[in-house]
Amino acid sequence: MPFRFIHTADIHLDSPLRSLALRDEALAELIGNATRAAFVSIIDLCLEEQVDALIIAGDLYDGDQTSMKTARFLAAQMQRLNTAGIAVYKIRGNHDALSRITQELVLPDNVKVFGGRADIVERVKDGLDIAIHGLSFAKPQAPESLLPKFKPPVAGAANIGIMHTSLAGAQGHDVYAPCSVSELHASGFDYWALGHIHQRTHHHGPRAVIMPGMPQGRDINEAGAKTVSLVTIADDRTITIEERLTSVAQFERVTVDLTDISEWREAAGAIELALARQREATTSPHLVARLRLTGQTPLSWRLHRDIDLLRTEAEERGERIGQTWIEKLELAVHTAEGVGKTTADPVNELGQLMRDRVMASAGFRDEIGEMVKDLLADLPAESRRFAGDDPASFERFIDELMLDGADDITARMKTWDHGEN
């Protein structure tokens, strides 16, 4: 009989809300409970598939946890597996090393938490020898590779290594226990159950090296469907890996092109169509969309002025579609040259002057760039990607920011000009 297990990591149980845009109470509740719901779905999957084990490759918690509600919830879920005879093999990642629950929580006997020294658990499944190796973070930092600390693979057994590592480094992630994929493939282990990087990656080669990603995204920078790995090790030690969906709420960016749309009703209809298409393509139960409206449209100034009404329109259409939420609405629409404005319009002339003279000046642009850099420095690494991943994309972000700002100011002046203050 084969040995089967679920491999997951980076659950960040009860992670606090990270988006200030989640002002909708129902949406905040959905996202606030999403990591728990995803964890329950993992436990459900273990029971449905009748696996032999659950492997958690670090960051089950989310830092300095103090809530004993989290502890009780976790213990109850572990007991469900214990009752079914399913073992749990867990290592501590950098976030777990900060957690008080890590030191205080007493878990059922089926849970093996690997310590700060490399250890091996050996077991036999119908003649198939399995050796599970694990090593936890003792401190929140691990600047050196942990790979040399692992014990050698057990001869004649299927060897599974559990490690929390940034590998050779990843955008938005600090360096933790660095090592190369080639070193893992050359280690003699049959399967490497990794954790830390939140994006799923299968590092192909002679061995199975899997970074499963997180089972539930927490904001728009963790977009897309999230999964775990269902792994089967056959009697001949061949390995089969399947992805299984776990995310309850799926963040997605949805772009709506409003080019040449001149009526409010048309714009609302285009938003609804884009949301419906994304809802159809979304595999998770809930879609949480960040809407970005683009294009040249005579509606530009009105959309900037009435963005609160536009968001209400989008939310109503999301409710109509079902299980579709609006996390944020971004405007990148502009008024086409010569459309909806005349040279006799002083507000348009002033808006154009801002674009041509003030915002085009090198000094003003540099000042905006420095302000954005100061803001980025105060944010955690994983939350900085909105401003681009390289100098060219950062400059494009500054261009869009300045253009959007000019449009916002023009829209407000239009409001005053029309006596709508």
C-alpha cells in the first residue's frame, strides 16, 4: 500500500487583516476568517482522502500570537486527525518562532513538532519504509543554510525532508535558511516539503522539490487560487503529486477598459460583465476583486468625482453575480484629447497646465518619487510590490500616480465649477 500525505505551509492562522480597503464589514469578516476556513478545508481533505499524514512546513501561526482562541481551534482540528489515526509532522518557521502558542500549546499525541536540532521519524507502511526528517527555526532569523544540519537519508527508505527556506531568494521575501534547488535535488531525499515562499512552485529535477504556497491568500498581493499538495509514494518509491484547492476567498485583479464609453450605465454594465467573467474563471468559493478602470472616456472626470457612487454600483453588481466582492476600486481613466472638453473650458485648461508644466517638471517628479520611496520603506517587504519590482516599473508607477492626481484635481474643480460643492 502507498504512503499518502498532504503537504502545506504558510497558513498564518488568524492573520490580521492587511488591507485598509476592507471597510465592508461582511467582506472584513470573510477575509478575517479565511485562514481558519482554509485550515478546516485541509483537515477535511485529510479525512476524505484517508491520508497517512499531514505535513506542515512552517508558519502555521502569524507571529506573536496571544489569542488562546487560536490555540483551542488548532487543538480541536488536530484532535480530529488524531481520532482518525492521521499523524501530523510540523516544523516551526520564522513566524512560528515568535509565537507564544508555540511554547504554550499542548497538542494531541499524533502531532510531532520537530525541534531546533535535526531529527528523523521512521515508520513502515505495509513494507514501505518511510523516513521523515525535520528541523525547526529556533529563532526568527536563520541567515545560514539549514541543509548541512539534516541527517543523511536513511538507506532503503523513502526520505521526506521538511524545511522552511527562502531558497536562493524571492521577490518580497526576506532571506531565511538559504539553499539552492540543485543542492536539494542532490541531497538524496525523495521529497522535499518546503515552506516560506507564498507562491506555489514545483522545482523539477531528479527529486520532488515542492513549495506549496499558502493555502489562503490574505490580500491582493497574494492573488489567485491557493492549494495544497496531495502526495502519494508508491511501493516502488515513485511519487505522484496532485494539487487540491483550499482557498475560500480568491483575490484577483480585474481590469475594465472604458475606452469610448460615454454613459454611466454603459460603464456600470462593462464592470458587471468583467466581474461575471472573472467569477466564472474563479475556482474558489468567493471572488474578492480589485477593479481597475482604464481607457480614454469622456466620463473620466465624473468617475473621479463620483468614485464612491461607482463603487456602490460595482458592489451591487457583485451581489447580483453572487459571492463576488469589491476589495478596492482604482481609476486609471483619462479624458481623450478633444473629447468632452473645449479650449473655452478654463477648468480643462488649468488641468492641462498642471500636466504640461507643474507635473512634468523634474523637481516635482523627484519629490513625488522620494515620498513614495519613504512610504515603501515603512511597509513590510511583501506589501511593496504595488510600486513595481524594478526601476522601470517604479517610474511607470510614478507616471500613473501623477496623471491620476491631475485627473482627481480636475474632477474636483469640475464639481465646484458646476456648483456641486
